[in-house]
Amino acid sequence: MSKKKEIIPDFIFETSWEVCNKVGGIYTVLSTRAATLQALLKDKIVFIGPDLKPDNPDFLEDKALWSDWRRQVWDNLGLPVRVGRWNVPGQPLVVLVDFQPLFPKKNAIQFGLWEKYGIDSTVGYGDYDESCVFAYATGMVMENLYHHIVRTGCTGAPLRSPSSQSPSPSSPSPNVIAHFNEWTLGVGLLYVQSHVPELATVFTTHATSIGRSICGNGKPLYGELAHYNGNQMAQELNVVAKHTLEQKAAQYADCFTTVSEITGDECAQLLEKRPDVITPNGFESGFVPKGRSYASKRTAARNTLIKVAERLTGTSISDDAFLIATSGRYEYRNKGLDVFIESLNRVRQELGDRDEGDCKGAPVRPVRTIVAYILVPAWMKGARADLQAQLQQRKANKEPLYEPFYTHDLVQPGTDPVSDYLYYLDFTNWHDEKVKIVFVPSYLHGDDGIFNLPYYDLLIGMDLTIFPSYYEPWGYTPLESIAFHVPTITTNLAGFGIWAKHSGKGKVKRLAVEIVERTDDNYFEVAEAIKNTVLKQVNENEQQVSERREAALALSEQASWSHFIQYYLEAYSIASKKKHP
């Protein structure tokens, strides 16, 4: 980072599909960064998100706040907005936009994208149309909010009503940053560039749409990256609209950022624009309980995790069972779910072989039961009724439930990749299996019907997490893991893995994070390396376990937002200097 004094903006408008809407990792980026920005800019950071449901526990509505401006948005734009605070540490200001009234204008919006930027929306599909309309609405809201700030002369405090303050004729225009996250908000950035050029724009891609598509379609990315043409691959993989929109947003932004060096190389090749700044993702320690609260939450998590596994498999599982987890989006290859299952299969085979003693005749220490949880949302109907019934019984069942892998009913279990691989490898979850796998295909918000605990309140109970990612621009899941004192395994293809490899003291880094070297084609070597790490840790003594957990916490503190916010300040300065030299 430059040592020159950074420009602190008067306001930041930041928007994402995941503001007050927990879908993936971007939610974690914004919600954990909020407290640091709020401390720095006190109520001058305004998040803008989609208004998707009337009862949103993330959103604390305040109908008295900015009431005059809300009426103005409705009168001028025909868009209903709600104003309040995001229910996360820092409680920043947030505007939720109901963008549905804008849908009748979708074709006109997309024709404008074609006419001005050459973006062919006729080949968009899936979430493309909805993203375009929402992003356009955020651009309109930012424009209106900016002019309201200029009109009221409000540059140093939350918005006032128009009558409360008049700007001085000589007052400079306020320095306002408009920050857009991911291709889904690209239309908003292009709108602002065209309609409100006074705003300094920042665009952050957390993963390129074309890079994700290349990997998701089983093509090698890293060894062949230098030979790929992003536009040509977008045609081949049918993601032209998303790719072109993302490319234009990156190229038109006053400052373009991404989350890791490995993704920066990807952007340079596939988007034909190298990021101006790398903005790694930090974490907010306020999410992690401390002291007695931590101990009680860990105990509660383990009791719940073990009880569900017992009732699902009909097996008594000891309190000291070794609990492992993986989590994230359901990207079977990209997130390494296939490798996760393969590595546990190798652990199972190794432990089965050891029942008869090892080849040298050396005594084998007993191995704790291993229960591995795949916490990945999938296409499911809801909580299993038979499992719910078992959980309500005082006495545990002595026989496994039918298909004792899933906590929730899948809509199409016959086409589910995780299910297919579990059956292919002949996992059974029977009594004599030393390794059991539990697939939790539900979002964990605390109301899933089985665990009824949020994700973090389950993560805290784990002994080890494994994230053998093939495509992972950053990798919040391993960072969250070590923040909750849980050692983790990740790869050198994850942005976090690269950061961890070059950060921290040797012993701390070695104990907290195991980094497995992964390439385009060493799948089985990765699985074998993970197997060896699991077998090494499963029977470590109490002191060794304590050292690992302390090292995990120590390393996570180096990745706090208090350290990483500097990169965002640099990005804001770059954008500001282009508009306010």
C-alpha cells in the first residue's frame, strides 16, 4: 500500500445482492467489514440491497429515518425503499430497494446496454435479468441520494431533511464513493458512470463469471490460463451476457479490485483488465464468542451435532468423537466436495486396514469415531420428518434411518453429485463404520428444522475443517474456521491459502492451517495428503489440540479487518483522485 495520505470519502454507497440477504461469501465480506467502516465513517457508509421479504431478521427498519427522502424516491422514481440498519456488528445504515416496479422497463434497460456498451442481453439466462433490474434500481437510488446530499449540503453527518440546511454556494461537491460488488451489480455501475459522473466508482469482482464457468465445466484453468481468451470461452460456455457485463464494469470503474493475486491474474487474462488494488477479505472478531460463552457454545454445538448423527445412523457416538466439516456453495468440483469425500473414504480404508495391526506389527492406538459433515445447501424439500421424530424421542433409536446420510429430503437424490459419490464409494454409516458422513443440504440460519442453530453456532463445535478447493478466489470458510479456533485444511489455489502460506510465524501457521498443493490434475494426491493430515490429528493429545486451536486464533487475528481495511482505503483514494483531483 502507498504511504501517501489516503483520501477519506464524505460518503460511501455500497451495494450488493447480498446486503441483508445471506446467500454466499459476499454477505460475510460486507457484514463483517461493516463495523470497521462504521467506526471510521460513522453513518456515512450506506449499504443498498434488495428488498426481498417483509420480515427480514437482518434488517432493523426505522420508519422515522429519512422519511422525506423516502417519499422523494417514491415520487420521483416510483421505487419503494425502506431505510434502517443492518443487524450486524456496527449496525450501519442500509437502504432496501423494491425493484419489482422496474421490471416493465427491462427490455429498454437491456437495449441501452447493447446500444452503449455492446452487451448482448438476449443471451442472458438464469439470474441475469433480475440482477440487471436490481442493479439499475440501485444506480437510480444512488443518483437520487447523491443529489439529495448536494442539495442539503450534508457531507459530514447522516442525511437531514432538505429544509434543515442549505449548502454554501462555494461548498465543493461531496466526495462520494459508489461501490459495486460482483457482476450482478455491473449495470448499476454503468448507470452511475453515465448518469452521475460526479460519483467515484469502485467495482469488486469476488470471482470472475467466466473463470468459475471454466472450472465448473471441468476444464483446466491454471495450466491453460495464458492460452484462454475470455470472450471466446464465454461463447463456448454460454455466459456471454454475464461475462461482457463484468468486463465492461471492470474497465469503466474508476478503481477495479479483486480479492487475491491468483484472481488478479485471472482478471488480467479473461477480463483484459488487471485490478488496481488487491483487497483481501478480513473477518470481524466480534462474531466469535469469548471465555465462558465460547465454551458453552462449543459444548452445545457438539451435543447437537452428535445427537443428530446418532439419531440418523442409529449408532451411539461418544462425546469425544472427532468432528470434521466442509461448507460453502454447492460447487461440487470447484469447492472440492469430491476430494473431501474421497479423502474420508481413504481414512475409512486406512482405519479398516489397521484393525488387524499394521504391516510392521506395531500396536495401533484406538481411533475416535470420525463424523464428517457436509454443510452445503442443495435442492431440498425440507427437514426429514422421520429424523425430526427421532430427535423428539427421549431414547435413541438402535437402527439407522433409511438412507442415513441426509438430514433434509433432497428433491432429486438420484441426480445429486454428493449422494452419487457416497453410494459409489459404498459408505453405509452402519454401526461398525469408523467414519460417518452426514450431508446437511440446507441453509443454516437457525430455523432449518433439524439443528436449528446458525452456521457459526455449529462451526464452533468442530475439531477440523477441510476445504480442498480447486477454484476459490479467496475462501472465507477456512478463515471463519480459524477465527472460531478450529484448525483447517485448504489449498494453494485458494486466495486465503496463498495469504496463509506467506503470513504468520512458522509454528503458528503450520499448526493452524495445512496447505495442500493442488494443480489441474493431482486429485488423488490431494486426497491422500488430506487423509494423512486427518489421521495425524485425530488422535493428538490434549496439549497438541490446544496448541493447534490457539495457533488458529492467533493467525486469524492477522486477517482482521483492522489490518485489511487499508486496502479499501487505497481503492477509495484511487477512485476519488480520478473524480476529485
